Amino acid sequence: MKVDLHCHSLVSDGVLTPAEVVRRAAANGVALLALTDHDETAGCASAEAEARLWSISFVPGVEISVSFADETIHVLGLGIDPDDPALSEGLQRVRSGRDARAKRIAEELERHGIHGAWEGALRFAKNPALVSRAHFARYIVSLGLMRSVSEVFEYYLAKGKPGYVQHEWAVLEEALAWIHRAGGVAVLAHPARYRLSTSQFAELLRRFDEAGGTAIEVSSGSHGPDDMRRWAHVARQWGFAASLGSDFHSPGESPVELGAAPPLPPDLTPVWQLLECAL
């Protein structure tokens, strides 16, 4: 069974509509799909309706931005009720912070010679409340200043670069509380991406575990073979289930296609076995 429990639509920083994401997943043979837009669940209803047409089992999801040790951590909520009041209120608070950060990014880029960055990013963001670094990156590529979104991140938008803006997102424990109140399970997304020390990772895993975290994303579009081995080992050590997702955003940008993340090691418990909506 092809599974993909991490992907994005234009409701956040992807480029396809939720229905188009589902159709692309269906064309790739995906049988179990979660839509996990950043800090927003508005695309889940249309994705679920489209998934029924293609006989795809659909998992409503979200990817919540969390601040930890001066790093932005992402936690997936899988199998959530997208309309849960506590989750909706929490995500609204996070989105309001996104808007403020985006305007500060535009100001920094303007200071470094990227003119019209705010208006340019808005042209690429279908949801004005969720302007992200990816939208600024697409604008800069459209100007011909860089060849790819990943190159823009490397030179302008990654931590320590001219357009990077530090921001305080949700607290880890409150993000997990929102997920649990909405009936979902919490997954630590693409852990190999985080620039944390050994002791910081240990603290992150301890707090994630104590707050009721369920799984680690072992197979990810952001993980190479060594990363998969490392995080499979961590899942075994801590007794976490394992998740799998492409982190797909766009046909032209994403290194891994929908449904193409490598399979999980067979001795790990797949997180979808714990999701009622996936049974």
C-alpha cells in the first residue's frame, strides 16, 4: 500500500489545490493520504471529498509550527477533527503570527535589494493569511535572480541569511494539546532538518514523549538513507510509531513525489495503524 501522510496544497505553501493534490496522489497510486497544510485545515474538506471519488483513504491533518531552542520545529497532527474549536483557535493564533513575520521578511528583503517582495509574495500566495518563505522564494525566482526555490533559501531565507526573521511560534506542549483535543495523533515531522545539539534533541524527544507524542517521521522527502536509519533507531529506543510522507509542495520544487517516500523498516509500527480513519 502506497502511503503519504505529509503534503501541502495552496491553502498553505503548496501550488496545487487540495483536489489537485488528491488527483496527483491517485495517479501515483497512493492509497492512504493526509493533507497537512501549515497551521491551517481549510483544505481538508475538499481533499476528503475528492479522495472519496478516487477511493483513497483520507486522513485529515495539519502541520503546526513550534518554537524550540531558537529553531522552528514542525509537528503533524494526523486524524484530527479539522473543525475542533480548540485546534481552530490555536491555529488562528499561529497564523496571525505568520502574517507579522511575513511583513518583516519583506522589509528585510527590501533592505537587501529585493524590491516589491511583499506584493510579489502575495501573487504566489493563494491564502493571504499564510504568506510563507516559499512564496517569497518563488517571487525571487520569477525575477530571475535565483534559479530555484532551494537556492533562494540557501542565500536569502535560511537561518542567518539576510531575509531570515526569527519568530516565536506555538509552544510544543500546547500544539500537542490542540492535536489531542481534536482527536488526532502527534508526529514529529522531518527531524533530520533541525539544527539541534545532541542534548537539545534529547530534550525535544523527552518533552514530545511526556506531552503524548505518538510518532516520528522516519521516512521523509527531507531524509536520506542515513537519516532514515538514525531516526528508525530513535523510534525503537523511545517506543514511538513511525510515519512516512513526501512533504510534497510542488511538481517543480519537491525532491520527492507524492507517494514516493521510501518504505518504513518492517519492524517499526506504522502510525497509520493507530489512526481510526485509516482502518
